[in-house]
Amino acid sequence: MDQRIRFCEVDGSRVAFATAGQGPALVVDTGWVGHLEFMWQSQAYRDFFESLAHTRTIVRFDKPGTGLSDRERRDFSIEVEVRALEGVIASLGLRTFDVLGTSQGGLIAALLAHRHPQQVSRLILYGTWACGQDLAPDAVKSSVLALIRAHWGLGSRTLADIFLAGEDAAAAVWFAESQRVAASADVAASLLEESYRSDIRDILPTLTVPTLVLHRQEDRAVPFQLGREVAAHIPGAIFTPLRGMAHLPYFGETEPLLVGIGGFLTNEAIVPLSPREREVVALVARGLTNREIAEAMVISQRTAENHMQRVLNRLGLRSRAEVVAWAIEHGFTSAR
């Protein structure tokens, strides 16, 4: 599958964007830094987006200052990224579209949905956060920024090891190179510094578009609880925990992620529970205790308690009351 690269002008700067596939538009922000052409040459990256492009026209872009877009950039505020994406959308003449934001791109995607609720049909957030201050202790953030600015080669390799925890050395080498191809050390550090400063906690409760939030449970770059908090603050958002450590969506176990995204885009129910766990949720929604659930399902109380704990883990919830609220929201009034 080929991509078509084009340019549009936004605030006096040329922004590169690419389209691939066919069908309704899925606008994608893959986060931090990128390079449309270089990254498209990666088999893992290309396989991931080609899977989505079978039923969607995938729209990707290079942020100002990175990739094939103009490399001159002085304002590193998140507002620049939002305006750039708005320019791409206007250039394509899109009236309605879905949005996928991964990592830092999730913040851009959420802001876009906040500003254009009549145009954004569905919002998908993967591996993202609401407040950059929560990503790591201040000392760690300062050390990472200093390393990138002082030695971009070493800095890019360090970040590759974090973003691709559990992957092989070849993947880390490729991602380290892609970072250096995508941006200079100063631009990369400035964009990352802005990510640490960004805070959209006040935006999330105002979102009105259907939203899916996905997060890998052992993500080394963005802790799992930050994704859970994003979902908790968006009215009606569906939260889907995923197995794995890799932060980048196109590495690790990609199939569950692609299935979740595909199901959401086609309005299929996304319920990450086994039939037995669904039955437990339905009984919890009826107000049954673990002992009563055990009796109803003809299992031991210990087994019922284990099922309940797995439900909490899979849904990213912490209490029985939260399970009841989730069950009501998703129509679990009977076993199914």
C-alpha cells in the first residue's frame, strides 16, 4: 500500500501530511517526533497502519519542526500542533472524521475533539496522559532533557530502550535512528519539555464524542494508571487495558490493539471480559455479594473472589462500586 505525501501552509510554515488507504478518514497523531517517509519504510510501522487502512483513509502528519515539514520552529506550545492538524484537515476538506492519538498525540487529539465536536465522530486515545507533570519525577525529566541536548545519539538510544521495553535490539536501533532523522536534538528536547508541561485535565470532562482509551499494563514510558485516569475523566469513555510493555503501538502485541480500534470504529461492542467474567459483572450489577455470586454460579467463594479480582484488573477499576457503575453504563443487567 502506497502513501501520498502532500503539503499545506499553516501560520506561514509548510506542514507535510500523508494519506493511505480508502474509506472514512482516520486522522492520526503518533506523538512526539516522526518522519512520514522514513517511518513508512519500517515493516512493523507499515503493517500496523496498513491494517487500519483497509477500511479507513489514514491521515498522518509531521509536526512543525520535524520530518518533512519545515524544520524551523520557535514556538513549541501544544497549540502549534493543534493548528497544524486543523490545517491538514482543512486542506483535505474533511467534514467529519475519526481521530487516533497515541502517546503525546493523545493530548492533541483530545484538544481537537474538544474544539470540533461536530466534526470528530470518534476519539481513540492510546498510551497517553492528561498531566505531563505525572510522567516522571522532576529529576528524571531534567536528566532526560539534558541527555538529549548534550548527546542526541545516546539520548535517542536511551528513549528507544524505554519506549520499546521487551522488544529486540533491532527495533530499538531503528527507533533511535528514526528519532534522529525526524528532528534535531534541540527540537526533540523542546517538544518533550512541552509534553512534560502540558495539562489537559480541565478539557477531558468536557469531551462529548464517543471515546475509547487503550493502555498497555506494563508501559514503561507512560505508567498504566495515567491512562486509566484519562478514561476516568472523560464522560462515557470505554477503557481497554492491554497486555504488554512496549509503548509504541506498532510494536509488541499489536493484534489486541488493532481489534479494539477496529471494533470501536465499526460500533461493535468492546468488552474485554470472558463469558464467565461477564456473568460475574452482571451479578455484581444486581447487588450480589461474592458469597451469593458463588452460590448462583455454583462455584466456591474463593473462585468467585478470583473472578472479581480479574474483572477489576481487566477493566482498570478499583472497587465494587466502580464495577456496578461500569456494568450499568454498558448494559450488564443480566448474564450474557
